[in-house]
Amino acid sequence: MGWWQVNADTLARSRFVLSPLAETFASLKLLHAGAGTHPGETAWLRAHLPAYRARLADDPVTALLVRSGLGREWIADFLTPTPRDGETFAEGVARVRAADPAAARAHLRVSLAGPLPTALDRGDLPERAAALLEYVWQETVRPYWPRRRRVLEADVVARTAQVSRGGWAAALDALAPGRTRWLGENRLQVNAHEYPPREISGAELVFVPVTPQGGWVSWEERDRYAVIYPCSGVLAGVRDRVVPSSLGALLGPARAAVLVLLGSPMNTSQLTAVTGQGLGSVGRHLKVLREAGLVERRRAGRSVLYSRTAAGEVLVKAGEPSRHLPELASAHDDY
């Protein structure tokens, strides 16, 4: 397994950030794989995969660049600059475009674990990579970005609440189960590959959620490190959540949907984003659920978070799932 040595001060200063570029690269990886992990991803691929494949068919050099850069165990580093807090997509992709061509070719040799194909022995690889990422952003991510951003914000709020409840060890274990794990003795497992450990104490460490179900790690020399992880399934695959038929009959489908989603703490804006219900409707549902003792609320920083009580948990699990939530618009080095 690959792990990083992280001292207490570094972990205490670490934070969660959002990155349009990371979301775009994760979407590129999903397009490259061509198969979704839940119906929301499948619908997104159905809408965008044909045009993506047609574009690569017209540009065999870029197609080869993608296949080479997305290695089985290692991603070419120049494709994944470490996310920066508050960075726009344009600012992030400019860093891809500015990569040194010789370094890009060296990174591809690592991701290929072998020699560079003759067709990629050229100086415009960073420009080609940046142009493809711009295409993926403009055509397949930007139309959904407002909702995706709210889904990612909801994930960050839930993770932050988890840190406050169970500490960093519990939160890190839950980022990507089976891949990220707090090993003790200041060691953070970041993937399942047998790579030498890295000492990152004193560096900037960020955790970056993306909606496609995949992840990777990146770093800039010894200064900045990032773990990019898939946001929790309750948020990424919200269309797939089911409401027990008995619960829907008791509370009504819309109110029951809110209760089902509150297995992870969320605020009213985030519930509005992932359910598609109006803010007023969500507020009324929360009021009724609180008065019935099924939901509780608490403050986390400037947010008021709602989550299920023990009684709410029992009620959600009482019936067999038999129906889907109301239709929602798609939100849409390797682990």
C-alpha cells in the first residue's frame, strides 16, 4: 500500500476544497472508462460519450495521449496539477497548458511503465491535454456545475461534521474505504499500491471531492499534496436512493425522501440541491420531521445541519425499498 507520513500539525491544517479542474479530470476518466457505477453516471455517459469518442477518433494523437496518460496504476503527473483553494477551471487548466513538454513526456513514460510511443515524442502534449480538458469542461461538466458544486459542498459539510464527531481517523477511513485509511503512528494510507512512503509533514494537505466514482493523489514537489476522492454515494447517486413503501405511505414520498437522505448531515440548501424540491417545501418537511422526533439539528460553523435521530433510523429501515426518489437532474496516481 502507498502511505504518507503526516504529523499532527499538517493534519490539523489540512482542509477540504472544491476544484472544477479535478471534477473535469474525473469526468475525463469516466469518459475514458465508458461505464458508470450508478444510473446517474450511465445517463451522463449516454448523453456525452458518443461525441467524446467522435472527437478522439478525429484526433488520434490526443486519443493516444489519453490512453497513455491514464495508466493502470499511475496517472501522468502533468495531467493532474494539485488543486488549489478557490482556483477557477481556467486557472487550473492554464497550469496544465504551462507544463514543460519534456517533463510531460517523462511523466507519460512513468504512466506507461515503458517507452514513449513515437507519435507522442512531440512538444505540444500539454497544449493537447489542456484543449481536451477544456472540451470536457465546456461540453460535459459546466452545464451541470452549479448542481455538482452543491452536491460537493454537501459532501464537505458531511465530512467536516464527521471529523467533529469521530476525529480525523474516522473521517479518513471513510473517504474511500479500502483505499484511504489512517494507519496510526502518523501514517495515512492513500492507495492500495506498493509505493514507497512519502514524508509530507509541514506541507499543505487538501482533500478534494469529485462526483464521479474514482480518485487519485497528486503533489507539487514537497509543498502541496492532495487526495482526490469520490463524494459519498448518498450524494453522487442520489437518484438511486429508495424510499421504503411503508415510509412513503406514512410520510408522503417527498417528505420520506428527505428523511432517507439525512443519513448524512445536510443543510436546507444542500437538500434542495439534491432533491430538486423547493426551499420552502424542504423547510416544511424538516419542521414536521423535527416535531415528530425523526430529525435533529445542530450548528456546524455557519451551517445548521440536519440528520436522522435514532427513531428516524429505525423508521427508514423498517420497510423494504420499493420505489425511487423523484426524478432528479443528473449531478453528475489512481487509487
